[in-house]
Amino acid sequence: MGMTFEELLYGAEILAQSGNASVQGLEYDSRKIQPGDVFVAMRGETHDGNRFIDQAIAAGAVAVVTDSDQEKPRPEVAWAHTAHARRVLARISANFYRRPAERLAMTGITGTNGKSTTAFLLESMLAAANRKSALIGTIEYHVAGQVLPAPHTTPEALELNRILNQALGHGATEAVMEVSSHALAQQRVYGIPFDVAVFTNLTRDHLDYHHTMDAYFESKRILFEGCGTDGPRVAVLNVDGDYGLQLIKVSKRHGAEVLTYGLRKADLHAEKVEISQHGTRFDLVTPDAVLPLFSTLLGQVNVYNILAAAGAASARGLPSDAIARGVERLTHVPGRFERIDCGQPFTVVVDYAHTQDALRNLTSLARQFVEQPANRGRVITLFGCGGNRDRAKRPLMGEAVGELSDFVVLTSDNPRKEDPRAIINDALVGLQRSDVKYKVEPDRRVAIGFAIGEARPGDIVLLAGKGHEKFQIVGEEAIPFDDVEVAREALNRAGFCSEPATAAPNL
């Protein structure tokens, strides 16, 4: 797939360029450089790739793109200087892989909560319509039936174009992407033309990075305005909140057709909603039809997710029967209200909820679950707050958990470089407002064992915060840790799980 350096730079924002080597690949990580590669040296949040230019050349790089005014061209390699390295990385990655995003129908999904489940639902609907798709998101990436680990919700432009190119090679016509606020702010999706853009919601999160809700929202807006491209053809917007309503004007101003969704008043809305322990049933009402739906995914939050996915599916021209089959076929999403069933007389659930809004939705669903006539149990919630992140949301998370729980275990969740006790104390301020009974246990493994040990028949134990994650970040080290596996171990010690347990569908 070789090309010349000048061909690679076509359309990129270059201030100065010299040399025209034949290039075989490109990388922004000097440790991955192979002979014949272009090295893109760019400044990041914590590292400056420009420090490794000579190391990359020694490894065989034949060309360098840099965003540093201090670095001078090296005579032995081709050279380009830019003020916008990430945008250039996006452009040349697309050029190198022959612009795969332009040959796929791209659907981008953004919002604080619900992105992953909405993406899985849409992928299922596309499959029900016999369309091949790629999925790129928080939990994992799907390409041609392969499940790949997801180091980022939205990968860097190089990995993104590489994955999209692989998907094309396997016959994909569609791609479904979760698009994070970080990726939008950092222009990782620069130059990606989205056919459909979906907005789920916006609640407090990532303010350690964005600082204000206004700045957080501004990053989300980019998906609907276009990032180095025209805006999307169709915008699918949750209008049960002010931010979605604001995006109607933004989207229309940038030429999009707008499709709104909400629980009661919108182009797509829900009627006759019935939520039980076995699933969620409702009528999907559209401008043209009423479609009865059943999903094993539980709760009002999943009504929203189904509405969002159905809106995107409709925008992609899927028939109603494919939408209904897609909803019914998706029985669970990893780490999203994922039940761990070892035959115990109480329910254990692993969920990714890590914002006050998501925790409130989770405990509300659990409250409905235990108040069914057959249950009459308690809600036991385990949670923690991430270190080196927005401190102000910690008491809000504690308050949200305390409102609808009967017992709370406050523990660690990726403490990073902070003292776990200090993080816990921040959350405790909010938790104590509710007068809920609680226990503090910084060791998450011990805490999970304690929460499960407290459960009585009919109770529900919520293990919140990590969901699909397979690690605990302490300092800068990612230590293997899986809430699902740890819960199984605790259930085994309690006398259940005599055989290897599996995660049950989200019933």
C-alpha cells in the first residue's frame, strides 16, 4: 500500500515540507516504527512525541511530520511541519487507507450515558437487515465477526482508519461508532463524514478535562456541526433535556434532517411501557407507524437507548421488522446491568454506572426490581469514584446512590495517583445526606465479598462503576481486576457456583 510522502500529505495542513520519500506505513508511536514508515511527532496531554524523532529515524522512519517549532529538518529524511498534528494525522491516515470512512455509511453516537448500549442495539438492527457493519466503542471493537479490545472509546485517527479499512475488506457497508467528547475535542475524528449523528444525553462527567458543562457540550456539538467535514445528513436527538433541544437548531443550521426522540413527545416516542423482571415491552410510535417491541434489556434507560437506535436505524433506511428483530436479538451488553447467576437466591448485577445520573438510573431500576411482588428485597449498592478526576461529582454520586439504596458499600474505583481514603471521604459527604446505612472498605475485592455476604434472599446487589473493565488503575499501573470474576469468586466462597458460572443475559 505504498505511496509517496507528497501523495500522503494531500489535503493536509502543512506549513513547510521537504523531500518526497516512498512510504510504506505511518505511526505516531516511535516504538512501533518499521523501516519505510512516516513518524508523526505530536504533543499530547502528558507526552511529547517530538522527543522521539531521532529514535524513530534510527528505527527506519523515512519521513517525519512534526508540530514543533523547535525541531529542525533532518537531512536524511523527508520532513513536514504543521500547527495541527492531530488533524494532519487524521488526514494522512485517511489518505494512506484510501479514505475508508467515505466508502462506509458512518453513524456516530455521542452523549454521557447510553452510547454503548445504543451502539450494540444499532449493530443488531443492521445485522437483522443483513447489513455488514463494524462497531467501535467503549466496551470493544467488532470487525468482521472478530471482537477486538478497545483501549479508547474512540481510537486515534490512525487506528480508526485502519479498522475501517479492515471492515471494508470484509464487505462491511456500515460503521457504528461511539464518539467521545475527548475524541471530538482532540479532533481524532477530523475528516470523518458522518451520515447519521445520535445524541443520547448530557450529564456531569469529564469535567476534570472540559472544566465546565458548557465546554463539555461544545465538544459534543462538533459531531453535529462536522469536524473537518459537512455536518451529518440526519441528526437523531434526545429532546427530553435542554441540550438535545439546543442541538435541533445547531443541526438544522448545518443542513441536517432532524429526527427527535423522547419518552412521550417526539418524532419517535414510547407508549404502553411495561417493565418487569423479564424485560421491557413498549410500543415504538413513529410518524408513520406503531411498532410493538420487546427487549430483555431492563428499565426506562433502555427505552431511551432503543429509541435512539431505532431513530438511527430509521435514518439508515432499515425496515421496521429489522428494528424489532434487532431489539429482540440483543439479550445483553457486557457490563451493562449484567447479571451474575450462580443459582444464588438473590441477584448480583455488574454495571458501568459511574456518574450521578447513571447511578440514579441504576438504583431506580434496582428499586423497581426488588419491589416486584415476588421479590420484596433490598438494594445493596457498591460503588467508588475515580481518582485524578472531577472531585466535585463525588458527593453528587454518593447522594445519588444513597437516595434509593438500602445499604451501600463505598470502595475504590481506579484511584490512580490519589489516596483511596481521600476519594472515599469526598463521596461520603453526599452519601451521608441520605441517612442510608453504609460500610467503607477501600479494598474493592474485599468490598465485593462483603456486599455479596450481606445479601439475603430477594435482594439485589449492584456492583457499579467498572462494568466491562478488566483492570483497576492504581498509580500508573493497570492491575488486572474484573468485577464479574471477583463476584463469581465471592459467590463460590459463599457456597454457590459449584460449577463455573457464566454471566446471565440481562433478564
